[in-house]
Amino acid sequence: MSNKSGAREGILVGCGNPLLDISAPVPLKFLEDYGMNVDDAILAEERHMPIYRQLVEGYQAEYLAGGSVQNSLRIAQWILRQPNVAVFFGCVGQDDYADILREKARAAGVDAHYQVSPDTPTGTCAVLITGTHRSLCANLAAANKFTIDHLEQPANKALIDNAQYYYISGFFLTVNPPSIMRVAATANAKQRPFLMNLSAPFISQYFMEPLLAVMPYVDIIFGNEAEAHAFATAQGWPADLDLREIGKRLVALPKINSERPRIAILTQGCDPVLLIQHDKVQEFPVTRLAVHEIVDTNGAGDAFVGGFLAQYVQGKSLDVCIRCGNYAAGHIIKNPGCTYSGEPEFNE
């Protein structure tokens, strides 16, 4: 395999919430104390605010660069081995945490263009590790302050116009839907792929309106089992639908550019990844890891998308993209958080 990809700089643009992960192994009682469940992904409420300090003071906490889209772009860059293929937009504060995120992005080869909110701290995400599971509690803080003005600055607008691929998380729907619609409309006008992620069950439960507003622009939708079922439930679809049927309904939702039918890619842990196109469902097996190989599953979904994107921006076939996604997710699970080690070893 060659050391450099054929992708050019700035070909991929992502928007999301840049968060610093504060990660630590905790007992199950820790989750119970905060009314959280195993494998949760939630936004912090007032009652969750002490978590962050408690992790730092009472547990073996690690600081890791986080935020779903930024994670995916870091993984894509790791596999591409060529800096600045991916451009990232999000909002941070003016503090040490922002400096850490900037440094981690730069080291990974991501071209991060942060909006800065001087009076709000950089967002954090508590990653609570219980055995092989992870629960996430995000305090968006500055990430929540992102505004469309940032995308309208001439230099940033040029970066968006220059890209060929666009990826945004469902998480960003809680922050700034107008920015998402702007990027989606640009992708549509230029007939370039727009990719999105269902991100977490709470997005479908509480942010369905902005999600449905952008869905007609979405060329590829990613999601896991729980997220797909949450979407189906929120849509009032029959409760007994299996993942394949949900996928078929997802791709059949209204689409603006009908010449590019929507594709759904649904992951289900160690069970096969489903690729749904038209009425056809393909399965891609996942290599099962032994329990002792699993460090934590935090970032596995982000890594899957990162691996997929690394191949997709090079024009590779969907089966190569998905196999690379599975490779990246398997690698990340053997490392803490969404971090990688060594050189990528994916072979088509």
C-alpha cells in the first residue's frame, strides 16, 4: 500500500461539536448516581455538572480529543496519511482545553477552523467506562455557540465551496440547524455528496423536526441499531420492524436530488454492517474481538465513519469503504477513546 492517498487538500468538510473527552473507568454505581445508563449518549443537565470535576479528582481520568465529527476526521486523516484533506468547523472557548483540541487536530492532520466564543468554556464530554461499555455525557458549552456567520467569512466560505464531500453529525442539529442547511444546500447545488449521522437516540426523540428538514439533502445516512430504532419509533413506524426494514424506509424518505438515491449504512456492534440501497440490503461481517482485546468502545462509531470517509473521498467502492470502516472501528476499540496507535494497516 502506498504511503499517500490520492485525495487532495480540503476535499472533505465536516461540521460538529469540538469537545475534550474526559474519560475514566467508573463503577456502575457512578452511572446510577447520575441517573445514567450503560451506553448512554446524553446532553448534560444541571444535575450532571459535578461529573467532570469528580472524574478528574476521584478517578484515573484521561484527556482525549473528542467530538464525533472531529473524531471521524482524525481517523480519516490517520488512514489517508496526508495532512489537511479534511477541514473542520466548530466552536471552542478561549482556554487551555481549546489549545489542547487545536494541538490534537493539528497533530492528526485535520485543518480545524474554530469559531471562538471568548466568554464560554470549551465543551467537554464525560466518557464513563464500565467494563467494555461506555456512556457519554456532553456539556457542549462553547460548542453550542456556533453561528452561521463563521461559515460566511470569505475564507471559510471558500473552503466549503472548494470541498467535494460534506459530513455533519446529528449532534450538530442541537446547535445550529441553519449552518447545516447552508452546507446541505451547497452540496446539493454542486451535486456533491452530503453525509450525515443519526448520532444518538435522543436526536430522533427531541430534534426530529430539524433532522427531517435536512434529510431530503442526505445522500448517505449512518446510524447504529439503537439510533435507527429510535428514529423508527419517533416516526411512528410499526414497532416490530427489523433493522433491514427500517433501513429501507430511511432510504425511501423524500429526497431532493432523486437521481442520487439515498444510501443507509447501519452498524450493529459485532453483528454485520448493513448497506441499504434501493430495496437491496447487503451485509458486511465484522471481525469479533476477544473480550481481553477490548479497551473501550468509545469512538467506535466515529472511527467507522472515519474509515469509510478515508476511502470514499478517494472514489473507492462502497464495499471497500465499509470494510475500511470496520477495520478502523476494530482498531479504535483496542485503544482508549477515539485514539489510534501505529500505522494504519488496511488493505483493500
